[in-house]
Amino acid sequence: MYRLHIANKHYSSWSLRPWVLMRELGIAFEEQLSPFEPDSSWTRFRDFSPTGLVPCLVDGQHVVWESLAIVEYLAERHPGVWPADTAARAWARCASAEMHAGFAALRSQCPMSCGVRVRMAHLDDALLGSLARLDELWQQGLTRFGGPFLAGTAFSAVDAFFAPVAFRVQSFGLPLGEASAAYVERLLALSSMQQWYAEALAEPWIDPQHEQEVEACGSVLADYRKPDKPRRWPGA
């Protein structure tokens, strides 16, 4: 069975991508969660990941790192990872690669933090540009391939790559067009996304660097993480 190494569900957007894809496609795997530490997790994560980063997929003697590489590895072994239609598949790969390498302002100014709700202090031109491109890209896919998912009727890797954005939109109240906002709600309603969210809220760990990044974005209006869970560092 595959083993998928991930980090905190509350924070780790990169971990979510292969996790939600495998859950939605019914690809069995063993989850191995290693929480972030207050200092660098590089050394500890290097025990299972060549880069010291997550996600990392282990399949017997094969170790696959980087979310795009994991997706392609799975696509060679399982149907449905990419759309069957040639045009939809090409578009989905392009959109996934763009998300993997781009949207820097969205990543830096709206770090993933599933359980909080934040009023942004300011939406600068760079962030607004990222949101405009996101809106354009999503509407293109939904219109061209008919929805309800980005490349057609079925959830595929391209939806997995944008799944963390759905949590960012929810947490930071980001403005999007009507079709894109409906797509966000569609993603958030998936059973896999609901499971990830519930488990993120129940996590007992906090990471100060991630918390500071969120607080720098604006005013925290709500924090839905379980109040009865004591907050502690990993290993404490």
C-alpha cells in the first residue's frame, strides 16, 4: 500500500493536493502525518523525504516527492487522475502546473489556515491580480468543459491542485466571481474536504511561524479549532 507523508492539515496546502486526489479517486493509502515544529523540520522530514518537505509518497522501494511528480506517478497506475479527453487533459495539466509554480501573492498573503476567519487588512494589486487570473482560469475550465469540475464532470488532479485555494477563500473571504464562488463551495462540500477540515480543526498542534503569518494578514475574526484541545508543540 502507498504511504503518503503529510504535515499539519491546518496549514499544509501542499499535503492536501495528493491526499484529496487519492481520497476522491478511492486510491488506498496509509497516511503518515508529521507535524511542523517551532524550528525547522528539515532534519526530521529528511528521514522520509529527500527534500525535507511534504508531501512525499512511498510505494515500496520507490520514493516520490513534489506534488506534481506524485500526481504523474499515480496517473501511470490509476485511471481518472487526469481527464480522458485529450483537450481537457492538456488544459488540466497546464492549469495544475500554473498553480504549482504561480500565484505567489495568493500564497504569501493568504497562507492556508483552515480553521480561522480573517478580515484582510489590504488587498494589494499583486493579490488582486492573482484573484483575477484565478477567476479567469476557473471560468475558462468550467465553461469549456461543462463542469461541475474544472475539466469536466469528474474530479481530477486539476481540482486537487486548487483544493487548498478553496480553504484560503473561505478563511480570508476573498472576492471571486459567481461561478468561481460556486466552485469553491462545491469543493468545500466534498466528503474528502470535509474530512480534512474536521481533522484540521481537531489537531492539537500549533506552529508559531504559521500563526504569525496569518496574524500579519489582518484581523482574526474567528478561530474554529477545538477549544477543548490543549495547544502544544509537537513532541511536547
